[in-house]
Amino acid sequence: MKMLTVENLSKSYGEKPLFDGLSCSITEGQRVGIIGVNGTGKSTLLKIIAGLETPDTGDMTHSRGYTISYLSQQPEFDEKLTVLEQVFHGDTPLIRLLRDYEQSLLNIEKDPSNEKVQEQLFAVQQRMDAMSAWEANASAKSLLTKLGITDFTATVGNLSGGQKKRIAMAQCFIETPDLLILDEPTNHLDHETVEWLEEYLARYNGAVLLVTHDRYFLDRVTNRIFELDNGKLYSYEGNYSTFLEAKALREEQEIAQESKRQNLYRRELAWIRRGAKARSTKQKARIQRFDELKGQEGPAAKQSVDIALSGSRLGKKVLELKDVTKKFGDKTVLHNFNHIVKPGDRIGIIGANGSGKSSLLNMLAGKLSPDSGEVEVGQTVKVAYYTQENEEMNLNQRMIEYIKEIAEVIHTTDGKVIGASQMLERFLFPTHSHGTPLGKLSGGERRRLYLLRILMGEPNVLLLDEPTNDLDTQTLTVLEDYLEDFPGVVLTVSHDRYFLDKVVDELFIFSGGGEVREFLGSYTDFLELEKTKELIEKAEVQKEKKVVEEAPKQQRKRKLSYNEQREWETIEDTIAELEEKIESIGEELAKVGSDFTKAQELSEAQQKTEEELEKTMERWSELSDIVEGLK
């Protein structure tokens, strides 16, 4: 079994230590998720294992010929290359050969009668045979097609961010390495692509090491969790749900152990203060034990990220869109869109990349004007807009100054006043770091700081564009709790299924061509409805196919039996009841928290009910065929 082992790694940036004495191993078949607060070194650890950064100390060992592919959070591209050229833009022997083969095909197309070109193609084909590279060539095109990229000659510079991310994935997966390293692989991907990626990684024969904020993805893909916490690495068997339960148990044990240590310390301290003379061996041993206890460190205190902040007063009129149309060249992203945003609304915005979701937020924020129609904003509205990109920062400015520019203090929902320094601590920035220049922060830490700056303005309308990108799971959990109690309005663009399920109860679905559908319910409700529609459509197609096949037979029309008639009269109600049951179980699942046993029971019940629904839909189709035959 192939294995990669890391021993005693340490890494610091200037005076900031990330980890020290870190050791772990990754074996074939393991799918490991790394979690931890932003700035703990998750991405740095990935880069060290990928060979892109050098640790200060430590060793990494693996078997000869062990291969690693790395998907960066922000892949770099040559904008002038075609899709296929970019996929083959590596420097391994196989990638160089595939690149030569594609170039030879282009040369033969341009000059088919040139003997030298023909010889070059023949030579490359022989090398393809020798290296068994034909499968990899076909695999690259197959991967791209499955990822929704069908024009292999398109120029990379003309593609959207989501399309570029898919090309980077194909480039990473093409050689089926022993270890796949993925840094935020679901960023910029739509729901269908994320589902495909989940299935691909679940079947992957090698090892997978990944960092992601997508908790559904983490739960469905991983079978081991590495947690980076205060420079230490903790390893947990199982997926994210199992980790949450195990982590809670570990912290309880640490607290109990620290309580015992403190009690023992107090007893020894009392003994020392009594002035006992250290003459006997036993007494010397007690003094030595006291010194050891005094030098021990207890578990680091867990900082709270409670951010139940109040917002400015909001009147009855919030936002109103009247016949809003927006185009970019020949592409229409909104066409005569009308909607009234009311106080308390929680709206999620979903759709394919490039469909116009961010454009809508930009119009609501006043950063983009519609081509026609109006966007009316209420007089009491105070908008805060959390964009995908941080605002321009003065990298020499210190953290505390960056926050105080917006407000010195902030008011909470229970009427308390909290200073800027206290808010930084609640956002996991310890007191000693408040004077740190922004230029020394990691990308994730800057995003967390930017989020705090947005909330310090006490807005009553929050516009969030992909807020889960680059935030750690701990900050996300608290942000979700904050949004749940937030008294204002939330409109968020997100591809994060878990986040949408917790935060919104209404959806705008960008369907393309300027069409926007509205849906009342959670994101999971919407997906279940789409699946049900798909099942019905398949049943209708199958029914039509049967009618076409059986028409020439001129069979005698069959009537429903007595029992079938009774079944037909109630089957649609049964379908509705099953759908309601699935929805109810989903709501219970969202509330169970870290109760793993209960979550497992509910998940099994949900799966069983979904299977029952599918069978009932098939039976409905059969009975429908008979009923239609009687007309």
C-alpha cells in the first residue's frame, strides 16, 4: 500500500509560527479533509506536501515513483492557450507527450501531404503506444466533457472563472496521481459540478488531501479529518460529522484533565508554602513534581466568535425592482424583472456561473445601473456589500486601525457596547496581533477581517457575494448563527448548499436568457422538487415510448382492477405525503447539531423514504399508462 509520511514539520512566517513538530501519514484510499481557523497554515501545509514550499524543519518520505497533483485555490493560466493546450500545459513526461501529439495533429491538418509532418505524427504515435498514453488522452477529453467543457479549441482568456476552475481540475486529474491535493476545489463550481466531483473523489483509487469550507462536500467525500489547532495536528477517523462528535469529546477530556492538574497544583503549592524542608528523597521528589506542574500548559482557551450585533432601524420600504433589464453585449442577464424585497427577507441567489447573479447584487448596491427599469431603495436602508474580492487595503495599516475607521464601538442585540479591540478578539484575532500590518495576514485572515469591517457599520441590508469562499468552518458557523438573528434583510449569492439551507428561505434561480424564477423554500427543498420533476418527466417519456411501441399491436384495452382503482385514487396523496416526510426529516437533520447517532438515524430514514418515493412514482407511471389507455 502506497503511503506518504510527514515527520516533525515546522513552518513560520517571520515571527508568526504556523506549526511545530507536525507529523502525519496519508495512505492509499484515504480521503483526508484539513480543517482549522484561517491563518493556521492549512494551505501552507498543502503546498509543503505538494513540494511547492519548503518547511523550516522536518522530513517527508514516500515510495519511489510516488506522484502528486495539486489544485491551487487560485490556479494560474496562460490566457492565450486553448482549453486542451492548457490541460496539457504540464511538465511531466506524459503531459509533454500528449502535448506533442495534439500539436502533431494540428500540423497534419494544416499540411496533410507534408512527409516530414507525417513522419513526426507516426513517431509520436509510437511513443504514445510505448507509454500507454492513449487512455490519458481520451481521459482528458472525457473529463472536460463531464465538467461541461466541450469546445476544446476555445481560448482560456475568454472563459468564466468557473470554466477555468474546471479546466484546472481536468489538468490535475488527468494523470490519476497517487495523491490528489485540492485547495478549496468547490469554489466557483455550480451544484451539478460539485455533485460530479463528490462522486469522482468517492471512487478515486489513490489518496486525496483537501481543504474546503463546503461542509456537505466534506461530509460526503472524506473518511479522515486532520484538524490544525494552535500549531498542533489532531487526526480523526471518519467524516466531518464524526469529527464534530469526536472533537467535542476530546475537548471535554482536555478540560477534565486540566481540572485535575489544577487541583494537584494547588495541593502541591500549599505544601511548598508551608515551608516543608526538602531533606528527604520523598520531599525532593515533591518539589520536583511541583516545578513540573508549574511548567505545564493547559489546553488553549477557545475564543468565542459570537457576533450577535444589532443593525440600524429599517422602515417598511426596503428594495423594489421594477421591470429591470440588464445586458452585456448580446447577452441578457435580467429581463423585465420585478420584485419587492420586504423587511426580514432571506433570499438566496443561485444559477450557473456568468448568469448575472453578481450583477443583480451590484445593481442593488448602486454599483451598476440597469439598462431599463428602476431599482428603488427605501430611505432607512443602510446597505453593506460583502464582495468576492476584498476592497483595496493599505497593507501597511494595522488591523485595529482598519476596523476603527468604520467604528470605535459596536452595539449588540442585547444593548451592550463592545469596542473594536474586543470585536477583533471575537473574530479570533488575539490581542497581541491587533497591531499587525494587513500585509502580514493570510488571504483567509483578510477575508475574516473584511467581514468584521462590514458588520461594524451596523447595516440593516446585507448583500453577500459568495461569502463562504475563503472563510473557515468555525467563522462560517458563527456567521450563520448571526444571520439567523439578524433583524434586517439578507440577499446572498452562494454555491454552498449547507450555508443556503441554514440562512435563506427563498430563492432567485437564474435560468439563463434573463429569466429569473422565484422559489419559496430552502435550497434542499428546491433540489428535491427538481429531482421529483425529473422523475415525472422520465416517467412521461417512458409512457410515451410504451404507447408508440404498443400501438401497432392493437391490444384490447385493459381496465383497472378494483384494487388498482382504489390505489389510483390515493397514490397522488401518498406521493405528497412522502415528499412532506422527506422535507420534515430534512428540517430535523438541520437541528440535530453534533448528535451523530440521531443524525445517522435521520439520514437512513430520509434515504429509505426517498427510495419509497421513487418506487411509488414508478407505480404511478404504470397505473397512469392503464388509465390513459382507457381514454
